[in-house]
Amino acid sequence: MKISLFGYGKTTRAIAENLVDKFGPFDIYDDHFTETKKDTLGNLLLNPNDFDDNLSDIEIPSPGFPPKHKLIQKAKNLQSEYDFFYDIMPKSVWISGTNGKTT
């Protein structure tokens, strides 16, 4: 399964760091990436212009990612991080916060 992450914020970075062994490497798309590189975990850091919706099984946007962004418009299998985690861990309890605040 090929998973694409949209944006390189706290949420998608945490997904990439903690789940790379089970689901990675990930393709991570962010407007700040001007050239393709790999991070220390082997994830590809890509410019949004490089996104090919035919090569991605699931697309997970960072919370707050603009709904009108070209990646969201092009995505065929868009899924929130909550839906993704529910699919892989249906019998779990989640605690959520916002903007890095302690919950």
C-alpha cells in the first residue's frame, strides 16, 4: 500500500516517523519542497507538482491543509488521519489536542 502525506506539519511528520516501519516509506508532499529528497527514515520529500494520483493508494492531509489546494483536488483516496488510524487500530482509545497543546 502506497501512502501519500500532504503537508509536513506536526501530524503528518508524526505519522511518517512512527509508522514508517509498518507502512512506509511515505511520499510526503509540501509546497516548501523544491526538489525531491529523502529524509533520514527513507521517506520521499516531494513538491506537490510531482504527485501522481495513480501511484497513491491513500492520501492523508495534514490538519488545516487548504481544501482548495491542488493536491486535495487531485486526490482519489483522501482519508483523514483519524480514519486511517481507525482502520488500522479499530479497538483503541484516542486523545486529541490541537496545535501541540497538552491534552
